[in-house]
Amino acid sequence: MMQQGDGQGLVPLLAKATFEGSNEPKPQGTRGGTGQQSTWAQRVGSAVLYCAASLLITLSNKIVLTSFDFPSAELLGLCQLAATVAVLTLGRLLKVVRVPPLSGAVLRVAWPLPCLFLANLLFGLAGTKSLSLPIFIALRRFTIVMTMLAEVVLLRTMSMAKMLAGRVGLTAWRRRSTWLGLMLVVMVLLVCLQFYSEPTYLRIFNLVPPKSHSSNLIGKDNRNQDKVHASSYSAKVEVSTPYVEGNEVQRNYEEEQRAANAYFNMPSRDDIYNRRQQTQETEDYLEQQGITRVALNPKNPYIPPHRLVHFDLKGAPPKMTYLLQLLPIFKQLGATGVLLEWEDMFPFKGPLASVAALNHYTEEEVIQLLTKCKELGLEVIPLVQTFGHLEFVLKIEQFSNLRELPDIPQALCPSKNSSFKMVTKLLHQVYELHSKVTRPRYIHIGCDEVFTMGECDLCRKKARDDVFLDHVAKVAGFVRSQFNATPIIWDDMLRHLMPDQLRKIGDLVEPMVWVYAENVYHFVQTSVWDKYASSFPTAWTASAFKGAFGETINVPNAKRHLENNLRWLEVMTNENRKFRGGFSGIVITGWQRYDHFATLCELLPSGLPSLALDMLATSRGYFNQSLRSPLDSAMNCPASSRHMVSLDRDAFLWERFSSCAFPGAAVFRVMSRLENLERDTEEFLLLVRKKKAWLTDYNVRHNFTTPLRLNELMQDHSRLQHSALSVSKQARDALSEVFDQHTVGEWLEQKMQPLLEVLERVGADSTALRRRIFWPVRPLPQGPALRKFGIDLH
């Protein structure tokens, strides 16, 4: 053990113990122990070499961990340690360096050093990922200073300082207070210089071009109107991600801009303060709405290049006149396009005519919709399912032989040639009709939720993942070669795949990552984003404004859907720079059925207020009180609306939009009455059938109760029955303005008929029980119902 004041530092002691515990000769002030004195040039060369190596290690670590987003700083550190040991071992074998062999004496003295060095390396690398390059370099400058300071404070010795003082000839170093004071002054000066210096890195590397250069890069393609920021704090350089195809100069320039934002993002102190202030105000507002920990900066937001609204036309297809009314509103809210999922509402013809619904749109109506989108500058992306969710085709007897499983019409068998032929016919007919107005640049080919896959005799010959990838590659190749369009697929079937598997389709498709819950990272972790970024040059995302939180609900929970979209903005801000081309955009989906056989969930008019909030948020990059005016204008709300929204107490927006006059507002108001009616009816039935003991199934079965109690129980029955009839008629009139009679009839049968029937049944049971004026003595006879279940008391 070292004693205080013994005059020995850790380094001399380690050297002493090291050579005492080995047979190696001790160096006596010579190089390599050979007696040859080191020259001045050798010393300077060693210092220069150490400086260059340190700088290269610093830069390479920063690039690997930050630019390429290497996921594990610990693994990187361990690899560097392993490389160091390997180099030293090789040098010893070649007798280039002299390293003592491992011994007990060496371990006893040296064990603190490798432990501390390992901790310093791992924690330093982990911190590197979160620091900018300039501040990281500034902190690296303190390494030697902190080493000397630690030796003085912890070991109570001045051996290192004395050694340096002897070299330089200074006596002030021998005074501990002077040395400590000087170190503190140097550290303060370095920190001040670091934070107050101009951001020279961009100028040194010539990464900030003149304004005239960037202005010349804007082409005629409407994609150049969209701006994408490399991150939510990239204030110095803006990146115009979309570029004119074939413009290699522009492509290289944008790559340099992205590099500038990634490496040298140095906002000033005022910028940082203003951004934090704006971000805090937005966070405070969202917390008032019950949405916590969402950090979005209104001064420098991330805005997805494309914001598309999803039309799920298989659910309850609106009248074409209604859809045409909605398109200008979507444009006003910030939409750049629509995703059209036609399913059986498309006017298929020829061999596919049997799959079209009887009330499908006509070709003229489809052309009318596409023309309106073109006039408004809205890009149209058709969605055609080509693997799973093909129930609308496979349910027909004509195509039942294409099913993967003969009794389940959910997914086709991709191993049959006739399956691919059917898929190409679907795509051809949709593409040809769309091309009469505008040739689609993208075609969404679905491929989500392929629940029955790799189960038939033909598909079992290959691995399940290969079955999926081969079919996707085949369909995507067809779309690219025949239509010169980019295929998009849903991503859920890709998340478990390895990067080498994903690369099989990496140049063929663009994945659309969909999560409709609030916690996006719970479903798509950072590791999945890393896989996607290494396999695909770009990606899309998909949120939801309705049709995600319940198969039978009437109106979406706007609070949950808004949080879902805001979380997506956070995720896209974090993950955008990983992709070579950034994100392509976001689709805000609005499902009207969970699948082809499901009953209806929220109708399109019921979800418009939720969509308005979500589209405003995604097209602005944030959500706060400043969006009240564009919201009121788009949704045709009166000026008396005194607040933005109060989602914490008005999650379904009944109060906020009940007085607005947007298209379909009458349907939205009917849903408010229906919600109240369903709640009151459920409470009434629970009371009379379960909680109270005079109108239960047992009472009805044995015709045994007291009329006095029935009168009390049935007090609310007439009111509820009258309300149900009133809501039914009001809903019929409101829905008829938006949907055809088939959809109106389906909705009334699913939502109103059960209420009317159950209330009618309760009334009939009560009336029958009141007729009796004489009752039998107990025990009442056992009914035959239990006997059919094999329960007999005799």
C-alpha cells in the first residue's frame, strides 16, 4: 500500500512493480532498455503521432456512433480494446515493443488502471452519441488536465507535476494551490471559448453554399415545394429532399447538406433558448389536453414531405358528390394527396366483374374524383391488395381455388400461377382507369396481415419468409416494369426479418410503417428502424384518425388519435436522417371496417373533426393554440368558438364541433345523440335485467313478479323507446345526404335495430307480467332448459 507523502506516483509505482514481477530488463532512461538515448526528433515525432492518432480516434468514434448511428457504444469500446491487445501482442512477438508478461505482481498493482480506463472508455463512448462534435472535442482537451488533477487530489502526490516541472524548469508547479488555480482558469477559458465561438466548421469544410445555388435547384416537379429538415434542431441548413430525377448535382448537394446537419449542428444560445421556450409552451398546452411528454418545436418543426388522407371505400362508400366536397377541405388543412383503397367499390369488368359490389362507383365517378384531385394538386395513390385481405375476391366461388386455405378467404396462395394472373388483372384495371387522368407515380400493393401463409402443400416447400418475399418481389417487379411506378407495401410482415432478407426487396418497394397506438416505439423499436434504413432508401409512415380503437364504436377518440400523430412526428424527427432519402411522407388512415366481413366502425363524417386536428398537426409539425383560426376556417365553425380544443374533457369533440357546418356535420351530431342513447339504454338494461330482481329472465320465464316493482323499473322505458325511434329517423335523414340507401340501411340495422328490439322486448315482458293477478305457491316448477344441458335434479 502507498503511504501519503512517500513521493511516489501511480505511474512510477506501476512501472516498478511491473518490472519487478517479470524477467524483463528495466529501462534506465533509455529507449527500449538498450542504452540508446531518444533524440529530440523522435520525441517530437512520438508526440505528433499520438496527437494524430487521438484526433482520428475521436473523429472516427463520433462518426460511427452519431452519423451511422451504431447501436452499441459498449461493443465499439470492447472491439477497440480487443484491437489494442492484438496489436500489442503482435508487436511483442515481432520485438517492436517491450511489454512485460502478465504476473501476479502486475495484477496486484495495475488492476485499478484497466478498470478505470474501461469505465472511462465505455461511458465516454456512450456520451459521445449525445454530444455535438465541437463540445466533444472540447471535453477531450481536458483529459490530461483531469488526469493530473485526479493524481493530486486522490493520491495526494505531486510526482507527475514534479516530473513536468523538472522538464520545463518551472518552480510554480511545485505549489499545489497555484497548480490547481491555473488548471481551473484554463478549463473556464476553454469552456467560454467553446460556447462563444462562431460555428466555423461549416465554413472550413465549405458546406454552406450561397443562396443563389440552392434557389437554382428547384425544379418543375411539384415535389420540390416540400421542405424537409434533417432534424427538429437543424436551423443552419435546410434540405430540400425531393429532387428532379436524374439531377446528380442536386442529389450530391443535398447529401452534403444532410452531412452538415448531422455533423455540425451548432445553434446559438439564443436559438436554443427560443426553441426551448416555444417547445415548453407547446408541451404545456398539450399537457393541458392530457397529452404529456411530447416535445415539438413550433419554430423549427419537422414536416413530412407528403401528407395523405386515406379513403377506405370498402367500408361505407360515400356518395361521389360528398367526396368532392371534402377534397378542398383536405387541401386547406395541409394535405398533399389521397390514398384510395377501392376494394370492391372499383368498377371492375371482364373476368373480374363478379368481385365488384352491386353499388360500386361508375367509371365516370372515378374519373370525376381523380380530376378534382388533379385540379387541387393532390397526388393520388391507389391501394390494391395483392396478398392478404383479398376477401372481396376470394369469397367468390369463381376465385375460391386461389385461397391458401380452402375454408378461409383471407389470403391467396402465391405458389399458384393463376393467383399472380388474377393480381395483375386487378392492378391493370385500376392503373388504366387512373392513367386516364394522371399516371400514378406510386401504387400501394398492400401485403399486410397475411395471416394464412405458407400452409398449403405448395407453399410448405419453401420457408415462410421466402414465400412472402418472393411474392412481394414478383408483384413489385411487375408494377415497376409495366407501370413505371413505385410499389408501396405495409410493413408489419417485415418487422421480424433480418437485414439481408429485407435487401431482397430493398430496391423494389418502399415500406409504409403503420402504428395507430400512442406509443409508436413500443411496436417499431429503434432496431427495426435501423434495419429499414440499411435496406430501404426511404420509407413512409401511417397514423390514424379513426377506425383503430374499437371495431364497433361510433365516433373516434380525437385525443388518442392526435397523440398518435404527434408521436409519429417525434419518431419521424428522430429517424428521418437514418434513411438516405429521408421519409417520403405520412398517410393518416381512416378505416370504416376492420376487414371485409366486419361490421361498420366510425363513418367518415364522424371522423372529420379528428382528421382536421391530425392533418393540421402533421402539416405544421406541432399543435397548439395558434392553429385555432385555420381549424375554424376549414371546418366552417362560427366565430363564437372561444378556444382551440379541450381534449381532456371533450375527447370526442362533441362540444367543440357541435355548432360547426362542415360537410356531414349532421351525421356527427346524430352520433352524439346515439352515444347518449346507447349509454342510457345500457344502464337501464343492466338495472332491470341484472341489478334489480323483478324483471330478470327468471321472472319472465316463470311469469312471477309484483306489478308494484315493475311500475318503478319501467319509468324510463317510454322515454328511451321514443328517443331510439327519434334518433333512428334523424340518422336516416342525415346519412342519406352522404351515403346511398344500401349503406344507410346497413348502418341502421347494425346500430339502431338492436336498440329498438331490446327495448321492445323489455316492454313486452313487462306487459305480459302485469296481466297476472294470481300467482302459484312455492316452489316453482323446474323448467326444461337445464335438462338439455344434461343437468337434471332427479
